[in-house]
Amino acid sequence: MSLIMPGAEPFYFPGGRTGCLLIHGFTGTPKEMRFLGEHLAGAGCTVLGVRLFAHATRQEDMLRARWRDWVASAEDGLHLLREACDRVIVMGLSMGGILALLLAAEHAVSGVVALSTPYDSPDPRLRLRPLAAFLTLFWRFARKGPPDWHDPTVAADHLEYPLAPVRGGVELYDILAELRRRLPSVTCPALVIHSRGDLTVRGSSAEAIVAHMGSGDKKLVWVENSGHVVTRDAERERVFAEVLSFVRGLEPSTA
Amino acid sequence: MTSIAPGGEPFLFPGGRTGCLLLHGFTASPQEVRELGRHLASHGATALGPRLFGHATQPGDLLRARWADWLASAFDGYHMLRGVCDRVFVLGVSLGGVLAFHLAARLDVAGVVGMATPFGPPKDPRLLLLRLAAPLVRFVPKGPPDWRDPAAAKTRVAYRVYPVPALAEVESAILAMRSHLVNVSCPVLLMHATEDTFVPPANMQAIYDALPAGDKAMLSIPHSNHVLPLDASRSQVFEAAADFIGRVSR
């Protein structure tokens, strides 16, 4: 018996001296990164997929979570990979992309991949932030936006909390402000991937992230036929290939 | 913005198919078990020391912690090791020992090393007073360290205060452990300092008695206080842990 949702456990796949840290999104679980992780491990990378605090347990736990807890969870993964790897590429989906970028702004990483990552508030309800202290007294969970999956078979076995914790929305608002403040300090090579079919985070976010990051070596890749969870939706193989090709480009050439 | 205290980071030392999950104690950090992890890795094990939630960041983070959060942090480490190892041993100090028994009662664990593990709440009379004052007092400074190796005490990465509301969570974890001990079917090595002034050695006997009959052993460690893997007799603790893991793995 585990406290963690079966199938949503964090994972570690040992491999070579190139490490990939995979960070899932808000209310998501490590499962949404696991298949990308398996792909990268299959290509020889050492892969670690963290579980962010209060995720993949009980959604009530999210009411106690603060965004700095999630930064610390992501940093944990970076430290766990240090001994096994000479270089680490951090990558995340949605809020996991925010965390990856914050890590890249603060720590020595070789590259960063932001998938479906927001730059500003993806949900108009986040504008209620100034009222949060009052609202969270009686409003604990909110409905999520409509699902935008293009591959319904994957949607059926996706794991996440069914509701969005209101307190968590506050933290999302605040971590977005931190992201906008820190993006110019991201100077490592960067890959941004976004789907034009993403109904949760609009594509303008991807353009804004690329525009505001300090990196000289940065690339924006669009996919067409996927929803928000590009790591699992219909074009996942293309996403995996783009990420792997980016990782390969950061490894010292053996020639 | 880096949020984890320098030196208090979690660690993963890659090695062979025997995994060692090392769990630190309340208000401490992975630093408490890092050298033990190094030692076990030098014997060929893969060693992983997770950071329990709310530790090695800000003491205020522990005000939001529930003991199930700490158990979930331990589960995280277990799951990461599970993918690489044929067998996973769980070692813990104090609260970490409590969590180790929780894991062993629920998951496939090859063996447990419980160091300075409490069976009842620590016998510090101030703690009882604090429990009563919890609604008013959020933090209380720790007393001066009483270590046999004062130099090691200085290198410690730990909070200097007890977040008072979290003490009740520690107690809940201990009480819940008691009812689970009977489900621990793997080999167990208990270690306790004869001079432990924080969790008296009688706690070791109580845990031993509550465990089912089987492969279980007690080892009393002289010349050490509570923090066994850092204090003066740490080498003896390291060797005993490595011997136990070697013997059970054969």
C-alpha cells in the first residue's frame, strides 16, 4: 500500500552521464512525464521524474502547498542527479516548465525544455488573486477548464486531481510572477514546445517565454494536433524526438 | 532563490542492485545520513537519501507539514530505488526510523535498520509544556547540543528550533508505527546509544518486543548520543549497518 497514486510514483532510470530531470505540472503527476522519460532512458540518458509536493496523494494536500515547496521538490531532483551525471537538462510540462525555467535561472544546468508552459495567467479566475486570503476561507476547490485531448485513449488513463485547489491557483499566480522576473536570467540553451491546439495555455505564452528569456540559443517548436499535455497526446512521438534531439545537441561530440 | 540549505540537499549515490534508502530525523536534513550513504555505496549499494518535506528549507515550512507528507517523501525515495534495485533496505534515524518501519509494514522491503528510533514521544519534559503552549508558541529554540563529538555537532545541517505544532505530527507518526510493527516481516537491526539522553535506550527494547518473532537484533552503541550516524561512534554504526545489509543480501 502506497500513499502515492498507483502509476503516479516518481521514477529513476539510470543511464549515461547525461541527466534529464522531468517535472510534471500543476495537479498532475509524474506519470505525465514517464513516457518521455522512458524514451530518453532508451536513448541512454539517466532520467529522474520528481513528484512535486502535495501531488499524486490527496487533493486536500494541495491546500497546504506553497510554490516554494514545488521549487524545492524540483531542486531535490537536480541534487539527486548530480552524482550520476556530468550535465543535467531540466524539462517540465506546464507549471513543471515554469519550475524548469526557475531552476535554469538559478542553477548550473546544460539546457532547459519548457513544454506547454504559461507566461501569464492561463485562467481568468487567477485575476482574483488580491482577494485570495478572503476567498480561500470558504472556496477550496474550483472546476478545471474543459479537457483538450486529441488522443482519447491516452486521456482515459491520465492521472491528475479532478479539481483545481483555489489556494493552488494563488500559488500559480505568484510563481508566474516569479517566472517573469527570472526569465532574463535563463541563459542556457532552451527548447520551447507548444501545441496550437492547447486550450489550457495559449500559444502566445510560448512566444513570450522565448522572447523574454536571456538565452541566445533558443528554439520554439509548434505541434498542431495535441492538447495541453503534449508529452502524452497524439503527437507525443514528435515531442519525444524533438526533446531527444535537443538533448543530443548538448552532449559533447564524441567525434 | 535556491531553497535548500547548502549541505542539506538530498543525495543519490549510484551503485549495484542493492538499494539503501536513508531517512533523516525530525528538523534534520539528508546531511545526517549522507556519510552513512557514502559508506554503503562504497560497499556496492545504491544509496538514496531523500529530503523529508519541510526540512532543510525554512523552519516555518514544518508548520504546514503532516506526518503523511514525510512518509510520502520516504515513499518517493523507495519508488526511485525500486526501478534500479532488486532489493531495498530502509535505514532511518529517530523519526526516520519510525518512517522506515512504516515503509516496511506496507511495502516490499529487504530489511530495516532503525537507529535511535522512538517507541514513545521523546522524554524531554519541555516537550509536554510545549504541546500545551502550541496554540501560542510556534517555535522554540533547541537546547545546546550534547554530543560525544562536538566537532561533528558543528557540521550539522538542521533547524535550530522546533516548530511546535509539528511535534504533534511526530507523536502521531510514532503512535501509528506501534500498531504497524507487527506487520514488519523483514529482518531488522536496531541500534541505540546507551547514553541517548533524548530518546532513552529503553525505546529500542520496546520496539524489539513489539516486532514479530524472526530475524531481529539489537545493538547498543557506547560513546554516542542521539544522532548515531554523526556522533563519535559513527564508524561502528556504519560497519554494523553494512554488515547487516551484507548478511541479509547473501
